[in-house]
Amino acid sequence: MNIALRIKKELGDQIDLRLIKKVVSIYEVIKNEDDLVSFEDTQSFLHESLGEIKVSEKIKAFRDREGLSQRELAKKSNLKQQHISEIERDIRPVGVGTAKKLANVLNCDYRSLL
């Protein structure tokens, strides 16, 4: 079984297999001897070879990973549920302040949400 399918099986059916495959491919291309990949290297590789992943897709994927509804994410991040919905539909942009609030709840680096 390939690594992406094993990850999906381990994490559950709500995980987006396409995003797992992108992350695995990034790791396999740019990993170093320490098996650590910097945020900057990952972002650079994403932009060069995979195309940019929309912020809306990232936020939804992180939210799904954490098992949160839009309402739960809004409450925990002190944002309006409507704003979360608009961000996930590419109607509302994400500023630094909003990214930091969301990243705190979604357990990710706020820079990945900009």
C-alpha cells in the first residue's frame, strides 16, 4: 500500500488524499539527511512544482484534520462562522491577524495560511 493511502487509513476518511500525496511528494523530493524540511523549502517546492495550493483549500484541510466544523473553528478562533465560510469559498482574504488566530486553533504555522 502506498504511503498516502496508509496515512489516510491511519487518520480517517475525512482526510483529503490529494493533499496527503502532495505533502508526501514534497518530502520525498526535498528531504535532507536529518529528515527535516524547513517551512521555506516546502513553500518554495510547492510554488515551483505543484502549483500554489489555495488558502481556502489549506484551511479546510487543516480544519478537517482537526475534526472541527466551521462553527467550532469560528468559536475557538474568535471569528465569525460566516467569515470562515467566506474564506473557504475564496470570497474573503486572510490577513495576518486572522491567519494567526486560525493557525493557533489549527496547529499550523500562520504563514502557511497567507
